[in-house]
Amino acid sequence: MSNFMAEFLGTLLLVWLGDGVVASVALNKSKGKDGGWIVVTVAWGLAVAIPVYIFGGISGAHINPAVTIANAVVGKFAWSQVPAYVSAQVLGGIVGAVLVWLTYLPHWKETEDKATKLGVFCTAPAIRNTTANFLCEFLVTALLVFGLMGLGQAEMVAGISALAVGLFIVVIGLSLGGPTGYAINPARDLGPRIAHAILPIAGKGDSDWGYSWIPVLGPIVGGIAGALLFVSVF
């Protein structure tokens, strides 16, 4: 399997499971309706861990352009591979979101609130403040990349590292996800937002493109900052 296919499938699985849990707790007449924030954050952590288990040995399972670009900036990843990785990640995000739409096909019509339906696909801030929202995504993704690099060099029993990554995502969501929904991954937000824009979702509203640059640029810049901090410390 190629690195491109591993990143595509890994991000597809990440989004299908991750956006899937949001659909489960948010959409009307879902059996998971009103499951709450803890259900979402735990499922998102597992949605990261599973692709890492499956594809980590092939492509490294970046499944996140911020991780790919940050590693390239500090010389831990070849720049020549960045376009293929990022393209695969965004495409995987789109297809994963399409699968969420198909999985919950009859529930979109049963859910009237347009913002709720958009929130299944992509993030939105709890309080809309451009500076604060960007800062939040910047800081949390800096922490993410710093932590991932630290976990990557830690000595662990075989098979535990992916679980550690998943638990790290869980604690990020529980502790720091409240302000913006912790996109911390441009492909996880942009890919599904594109899917929302093009899919014939029953009763959907607009895709909030005015906010869309924050969960893309904030994580990229934050990821670079986290990587630079890591190499300067270690």
C-alpha cells in the first residue's frame, strides 16, 4: 500500500468515526442522541488511535496536514512528500464525511437546526471571536504536535503508542476543546466542510466559509510552533 493510500484511508476512517459520533449525539431520532461531550471526546480519541494502529507502520499515520507540515519544517519529514500527504488527507476527509452523511441518511430531514447539521461536519466556535478562536486553535495544535513528538520518542511496550495518542486526543478534547470544538486538523475540518457544501443534505444551511480559514491556518501555524518548541527543548 502506498503512503498516499494509507493517509487517504486513515483520514477517511478518522472522519467517518469522528464526525459519526457527532452525528450520533446531535441528530434527531439517533439512538445516541444527547450522548454529550464526554461521548464525543472519547470517540474522537479512539477515531485517531484506530487509524494509527492500522496505518502507522505504512505512512506514519499523520492523518493531519498540521502534523505533516510541522514535521517537514523541522526536518523530520521530506518536503517532497508533503503535497501528496496533504492531498490524501483532505480527500480522505471529504470521503469520510460523505460516508457519515450516508450512514445517517434519514436523520438529516428529521433535524431542523441547520447549525446542528453543519456541526456534524466541521467545527464552529462557542463564542465567535476571530482573535480568540485563532489563538485557541493555534495553542491547542501546538500542544498536539509537541505532545505527539514527545510520545514518538518515549519508550513504550509494543502496541501501546497508538493508544497513548488516542488518550492524548481525549484529554485535549475534554480540557481544551470547549471554545472552538478543537479542529486541530485542517483536513478534519476542511474536507467535511467541502462535503457539506456539495452534498444534497436535507435542509442544510450555508457552510460558514467565513470561519473556515481559522481551523485551517490556526492548526498549521500552531503545529509548526509546537514542532519548533519541541526541537529547541529536546
